[in-house]
Amino acid sequence: MNWLKGGLIALVSIAGTLAVSQMMRPPVEGRAPDVNVPRTAGGKPDLNGIWQAVGSANWNLLDHQARSGPVLELGAVLAVPAGLTVVDGNEIPYQPWAAARQKENYENWLSRDPEVKCYLPGIPRATYMPYPFQILQTADNDILMAYEYASASRVIKMGRVQPPPVDTWMGQSAGHWEGDTLVVDTTGLNDQTWFDRAGNFHSEALHVVERLTPVSQDVLDYQATIEDPKVFTRPWKMQMPLYRRQDKRAQLLEVKCVEFVEELMYGALRKKTGNEPKFSAARLRWP
Amino acid sequence: MKALTALVISMAFAAFVAAAAQQQPAKAWTQPRTPDGQPDLQGIWTNYTSTPFEVPDSGDKPDFYAGDVDGTGRGTGPSSFLTDTSDRKLTKAKSLVVDPPTGRVPIMPWAEEVRNYRLTHIQDDWVNFTPWERCITRGVPGGIFPAGYGSGYQILQGPGYVAIVYEMIHEARMIPVDGRPHLGPSFRLWNGDSRGRWDGNTLVVDITGYNDKGTVATNVATQRVRAIPQSEQLHAVERFTRVDENTIDYEVTIEDPKVFTSPWKVAMPLHREPDYQLFEYACHEGNRAVPNTLSAGRARDRK
């Protein structure tokens, strides 16, 4: 029987060591780990819920002061909010040609930003659009991210995946867990999406590694490392918190914005009957 | 040592039971469950079938319904290289419409007139296209009627939710199964408002809150029913029942007292196809059909 006892003690001590090492996992930068985050039956953090970034990263990833919006008649409504940078060092390391392109994009925001046309947002922009998104995590840890904006979605395949067969707007996302952090590696992105409304852009060589770490029951730490050797001189990183929507009845609602842009995109091609909607001549000012 | 003896005996018994089980004829399939007890419908499913949507009738005008309104061969069907051509047919029914038993949707005449107007005035205005061609949605339940391509659906389940990811127009439909009530009447939605519940092993989804801008069926494969308008009184009830490892029986009952003279029902299987790859259907981003069709109309006007 002694061998059995010895084995049991060894097992218990392994389990104990594992438990202690779980508790002693290094904390997220500047934050104490929260051992009370919800967990799945398998012990992984349970990310199920409706989340939203609060801030104005979608307006500009870098430091930006408030300013008037692009339509004079709207006055203070839809003005551009102020915001602190979400980028490490408040700098996006563009190659010189790309810095010039970004400036041009900014000046031609309304005609160039894919968001104006309700196009798919790409990664990472989908995360910090001013709309909620829902994470659905299955027991097998397949993870769906469904975004309210434009009915965009992506299924994060866990484990090893084949290289993406074609480039797409939302790319191909592969996930794995590093401790309590969901790491999502996205490739196969096309060059059509932007990072924000300030003209920050990338090429089809974009490679995004996102890290989602629960820091409490209702807050995720979101980090994304951006790599694109055709556009940037080095990889760079953004970081922001994502908050759980606490509203009792929170649910994703329908935001099918295609309908909102048809007049803008096709209006000049409509057959004139005299019954079409009338528009006043709004005065645009941008930049 | 007693514990060890018991262990050895129980292991031997387990081996005997396993061997006995192998000798028996194929065991009845049992519904797998998720850890929180929901019947497990998860996986990648496809819906292709060569069975027609309705039982054909001699008065049908298939080319017209497909968009060839002037006999010039102009239609709006998908390119043949995209099309699923597997010869998968229903065995028990002549059409996907199973009720009424005639296999014909009880469409009111005014609604057929609206459809005819839309089909013949497609060059005038984008609102005469179906929501699918406008890249808004194939609709609910229409999004699950076979279109002939882009036929993949992925079902995922998490606490309180069943999600259906539609390959066509990249929609992720989040169906709460936590008993919450429908949204209020201020919401008139393209896809309505889905609320699910479990009836035994069947997922039952009740959908209300539609707008009157959509159509129940959008794709050419739905023939006569394509582009038929819907009203805000549209109400659909879907039933998803997994009947074996590789099959979900799908049924939907559709009623809209302003458009149809009685409720009607579609029934068809979804087939599990784990190796099927869903591609991104970035529809609006590459929509040339709408502007090109409209600009052809304006060019015609100038002649």
C-alpha cells in the first residue's frame, strides 16, 4: 500500500503546485490579477457576453483634441470627441511614403474611409467601433465574435489552421490560450480596411496579434500588435480596456447600414420620378 | 488490497460491457448535449438540394421569376462556376414547401403584382431589388432556403445563446434561449427579432418585429416566391431538430395575413459537413450589380 500512498501524495502535490502556479501567474501590466473572473467548465476564462470599447479610438488611435464635425449644419452634434492615444508611445511608425498617404487619407476622410460606405471593418477596427460586439464561447472553446456594426462576424478557430486561401475583409483568425489570455492571430486580411477615421491604414501584408485578458468580471484588457513590413518600419501596439455591457436587456441589435448608404452610393443613378427624397445642400468642411 | 481487487474486477466488467456493446447492432443515436444541458446542434451544416422550392405548375414563368423579364436572357442568377451541382434531393417530398399539401405558397394576387412590378422595374431604383441583391440580408427565415451556392451555416452554442453564422452575407444570428421577451414594437427589422426555446430536443425560434421592406425569399431558387413583399405582420416559427449525427430537420411556418391567404410551411434537412469551408461573402463591398443595372436603365432612358 505504501506505493499507492506515495503516488497519491505525489498527485496531490502536483495538483497543489498547479493551483499555486495558477494563482501566481504574472499580472497584466499594471493590474493585479483577479482570480474571480468567470470560468468555463474546462477552467478557461469565460468571455461570453456583450462587450464594448468606450473611448474614441475609432476617431483616431493617437492623441486627438475635440473638433467640429464635417457638416456645418450639425453644429455640436456629431462633433469629434477628444481622446487619449491607445498606441504605445503615441506614434504609428509609418514609412515615409505611408506617412504622406495617411495625411492624404485624413484630408479626404469622407470619400476614402470604408466606414462611410458601411464596408466590413476589418481587424482590429471591428473591436473598437462605437457599437457593442458579442463573444460567444462554446464549451469546446470555439469562439464567435459577432459585431453589431454591419453584421460583421468572425469565428476564431482554436488551434492550428491552414493558411487562409484568399485575402478577406475580416481575415482568418486562429486562437489559443496563454494562461488566462486569449491570443488571436489574424492573417489573410486585404488592404481595403482602415484603423480609424483619421486615415490610418495598412497593406495586405497586415498581421494582427490580439491579446484578450480578463482583469475582472466585467473588464477585458485588449492589446493588439500590428505588423506590416510594407507600411510600417517596425511592429507597434495598441491597448485599451473593453467593458461588459451591464444593461439588463443588453443584446446585439440590427445595424444593417447598407440601407443607409445606398442613396449616397447610387442616388445619382436612380430614375427620377419626382417622388424621391429631397435633400438640402449641407455645407461640408473637412479637414 | 481490497480496493485494488475491486478496481480490477470493475475494470474487467467494463471491458466485458464494452465488448458486448460492440457485438450489438448499431446503437440508436442519442442526442449529444452541451455541458449546460442544451441539445447540441453545433457544427458546420449545408442545405443544398435539387428539390424545387414549390411544386412546379404549368402556369409558372421560371425565366421571368429569375429576372429575364423581356426574354433577352438577362437574369440575376449566380455564375455557374459558383453553383453547387451535387444531386441531393429530398426523398419524401416533391418540394420544400410541404404545407399546403399542394406544395404551392398561398400568395395573394396583389403581392404577385408587387413582385412583377419590382422584377420589371429593377433598372429604376435599388428598392426594386431583393434585399439579398442589395447586400442587406437574405433574411430570416429566407437566409436558410437553399440558394445553390454559399450554402454553409455554422451553429455555435454558449450559455443562453444559439448562434447561426450564415455564410451568405456574413451574418451571425444570435438567438437568445434564456426566455427573454421580444423587443418592443419600435423595432421593425429586416431579420425580425428571434427568440428561441427548447421543446424537448427541438430548438423552436419565434420571429416577429419585421419591417415591410424585405421579402420572405430572395434567391432565384425560390422562383415564384422570390421578391414577394412582406408586411409588418409577418410571423415565422422555426424548428431545428437534430435527428441523427449528420442531419438536422429544419421546418419553418410562415404567416403574414396581409400577403398569404393561409400559413405555409417549408421543411428540409441540413446536412453536417465538417470539412465545408465557409468563405467571407463580402457582398456590399463588391456590389456592382446594383449600380450597373441602374446605370443601364439611365442609359436606356437617354435613347
